[in-house]
Amino acid sequence: MTMLTTPGAAAESTADERLARTHPVVRLLRRPEIGALVAALAIFVYFSVATASFLSPAGVATWLYSASLFGIMAVAVAMLMIGGEFDLSAGAMTGTTGLLVGAFTTQWGMNLWFAMLLALLIALAVGAFNGFLVVKTGIPSFIVTLGTFFILQGLNLAGTKLVTGQVAIQGMTLVPGFEAGKAIFGSTIPVLGVNLKVSVFWWLGITAVASWMLLRTRYGNWIFAIGGQLQSAVQTGVPVKRTRIGLFMGTAAAGWLVGMLSLFDVATVQATTGIGQEFIYIICAVVGGCLLTGGYGSAIGAALGALIYGMILQGIVFAQWDNNWLKAFLGGMLLLAVLVNLSVRRQAGVRA
Amino acid sequence: MSAAGATQAAPILEVRGIGKVYGSVIALSDISTSVGAGEVLCVLGDNGAGKSTLLKVLAGVHPHSSGEVLLDGAAVRFTGPRLALDAGIATVYQDLAIVPLMPVWRNFFLGAELSAGIGPFSRLKVAEMRAITLAQLGRMGIDLRDVDQPIGTLSGGERQSVAIARAIYFGARVVILDEPTSALGVKQAGVVLRYVAQARDHGLGVVFVTHNPHHAYPVGDRFLVLNRGASLGEFDRKGITIDELTRLMAGGAELDSLARELERS
């Protein structure tokens, strides 16, 4: 039972003591990403022991590269999911942007940097379109972005065939400025004897920025509120529409970045790039502690989810297992994560 | 601030002969009442009595059709909730406008976060907001161990109280509480009533909308009883007993006959 205290005095004198009462360990265990951290450590240890090449410099570089591309998308998708929405067009977007830049430069001789800027603007426009449709009509984002996913998939394949007569765009290395672009998006940086792809640093940077946004800016507060209880966010004066549209533009921009990272890495873009990966981003986010219903999650968790995926993806290859185990493993992880997350919501959300 | 039980404070918010018509339905007619600093006005009535309509007029959700609303003695017309809010009239609705999964302090400052820095580089003043939340809740007598716990883990009464404390902190002079105790158990309702008293003692005008005379009577200074959109009168606490208040609300004679009917069956 709450005691009636003298207004002011009592509360102020005990303020500091009360704040300190939550033990740091308890505080840590309350974080949404803790489950993913434990799982990542376990998988890391397992493959390090079970396979010879997992810990080799080349091995580390390989799984970190895989993780980084999924991680960038997973972090953006996690922010959107915390805001209560999905984006199924995020995977296809990584292909669309790469294909656009490829077609603009190799087919029509457009300046590389201008082509990249144009592709970014187109991606942002698609993101804004997704967001606008969801906000204006109230149609679930799952359906809206499923629509844009198929549109992009169709355009990627048909458009590429139409322009090049093939199902891929090649010859990027001949485009003026490609080497400069590669320095930013496709280079390799040696760290402690491991030749890390530059995408790993993009991944770390984006995770850091996203975490900071979510936890230390008003936008973060708004995102959690919108996903947690939309009506309350409206009532307290949060700019709900702007924030939600911004989140869709965020995943589209992340799609562009990943598109550029793969484009400059291999100098070729397949028309099928990114298709089928949209669910992997969502799985990474959920494994990292995001609730499918929104309002809860973390960017670091999503990055860890992607790390887990990257490690398993390459670890299975190193262990020379049948690649199909990956899918089964992924499904199991997802179910486990959903069950853990459910208990989180039970504890915190629903109490009369 | 003194906790004088101010019986005759200068009214902050006053309505005179107010009426509200929705199409051909007269939802409210000729209501006059007022609330001053450090005063609790209870608006009582059964379902459909017009409590919600009066609340919506005061909160600026629906402007009144006739009569006048006075703020500090000057006639005003609230054409939107924002205008009422800017005038210092805050409404705590039943759903409380909280986000259950978010920490208490983030809920407290939701939509009005304190931040430092410019544009996209501005960051939240986390420590300050935590401290303010704790202090403000302490002022209301809400004893929280940790302002970082999700607000959904608080009891219903505590959540209600956080919403009240939030309204007060953000400059409310009059707080309108929409059925704050109706969904609560006896103990929790008691908690909320205590915070209503705390708000009053801090010099706020409180409009307490309820259908429960047992919750209204202990904390109210004056009681406005509504029935079918009209006033059955406004009473000072000294001028009425709780039994009279209950009878009045239930329609007096109607309740007597119901009691007899139930007794026999």
C-alpha cells in the first residue's frame, strides 16, 4: 500500500537511494537483447570448437560480412517493427537500388554518383509511398508492402531483361568512378590480421546510430509509443504520421545502402538480389528481442540477431553440413525467440 | 502551498447556463457551475445523465451550443482540446494515454520530451527527466521504486495517478478526471482518491466526473448532480449527506420502489 508522504520533502531526500536500488545485473537482464547475446555467444563457441576454419581470419571475415549485410537491414526493420509495422519490400529494395545504379551507369552512361543519388531518392520515394498508404488508409503494412514487394520484384526482373537482355547487370568495373565508390562501399580494411569488409563498419555505425536514436532522442520515444499504443501517442501530441512515414523511408534507405554495398563488392547485380530475404530481416529483429506486435525491441538486438544468422549461415558451410539445416535452425530460433518475447510482454504489458 | 480547504475560491473555470445540442438531441441544458483553485467539484450522474457531454465541453472536444464558458472571469470558447490544454485545463481520460511497455519516466514526458542540442543532434535529458518524474510522483505521494519499470507493471490506481501527476506537471490549473475510479477495486480507488486530494492540496481545481457517490463524497467540496442532461442541483458538502446524494442520483422515489420490489422477490 502506498503511504501518504509529505509533499516534496520526503520524495526528494530518498530520490537517489531509490534510483540505485535496481541492481545493474537486473537492469542488464531486463534488456530486450539479452537472449540474443547469450545465443550468439553459444553459437560462436560451438562453431569455433566444432570447425577449424570458423575462427581463421578468412572465416571471421566471411561470417562478419554476411552478418553485416543482414544486420544493416535488420536494424532498420527492427526500428520499423518497434514502431508497429512491417516492410516486406525491404529485401527486393536492395536489388532494385543496385539494379537502378547498374542500369543508369552501364546502359545509359549516367554519372555514377548522380545515379547513386537518384537511386536513393527513388528508394526514399517508395518508402514514403509505403508509409503514406499505411498512414492514410490504415491498411496493414504487411499487405501494403507485400504489394510493393511484388511490384519491385517484377520490375527488377522484367526491367533488367528489357534493358540488358539478361537477368543481371555486369560491367560495373568499367564505369568511371567505380574505384572511388568501391573505396566507400566495397573496400577491405585489415583489423588485427582479419581483412574486414567495409560493410562491417557500416553495420556497426548504423547499429550505433539507431540505438542512440531509439534510446536517446525524442524520435526514439515516439517510435516506441507509436508501436506500443498508437492512440496514446496521438493523444499526447506525438507527430504520429511523420514518424511512421519516416520509418518506412528508413528501411528503404537501408535497402539502398545494402544495394550499394553488394554492388561495389562484386560489381554485378543479379535481378533476383534480395528476394526472399525480407523475412530473414524480420527473424533477425525478433531473435534480437523485437515484439511482432510493436512497441518493444532494440537495434543492438537486431544486430545480434543478424550476427547469429551470419554465423550459422557460414558455420554450416564450414562444418560441411547440408545447407538445408539452416532453414530448420532458423525456424527453431524464431519460435524460441517469440516464446521468450511473449513472456516479456506478459510481464510488462498486461496487468489490470 | 497551503492546503486550505478553500470553499469559496475565485473560480478558474466557470460555466453559466450552458447547453449542448447534437442535431435534434438536447444532451445538456442550462448547466451552471464552477471550479476554483484547491477545490474539488464532483459531477455525478447515472449513465446518459450528460456527464460526458459536460466533460467534452470543458475539455474543448465539443464546443457548447448555448450559455457561456468563463476562464478567470473572461468568456472563452474552446474549439479544440489543444486550446483547453493551453489554457491550463487538462483532461485525464479513462484510457489515460499511456504506453504500457514504456518506462514510467518516458510515459511521463511522452510528446513533451526534454532535450538538449540542435535539430537532429538533440538528445534526451534522461537523468533530468528521471529525476523530475520521481520528484513529481513523490509530490503526489506515489512511492515508486524505479521510474524505469514499464508503466504497465503499475497497478491501475498508480497508473491513474501518474496520468494526473503528468497533467499537473505540464501546467494544468484545472484537471478533469473522467471516471478515474470506475474500473478500480475498492483499495485502488482509495489510492486514486488520495491523489485527487493531493492535487487539490497543491492548489489545483479538480473536476471529478463519476457515477459513484461513495467515491465522490469523501473528496468532493461541491456536487453537481445531473440527470437526463439537466441539473438536479449543486450542493455543498455541508448541505447534503451521502445518503441524500445517492438517493438523488438514483432518482429518489425510483430507488425506493426498486428496493421494495427486490425485497419481495
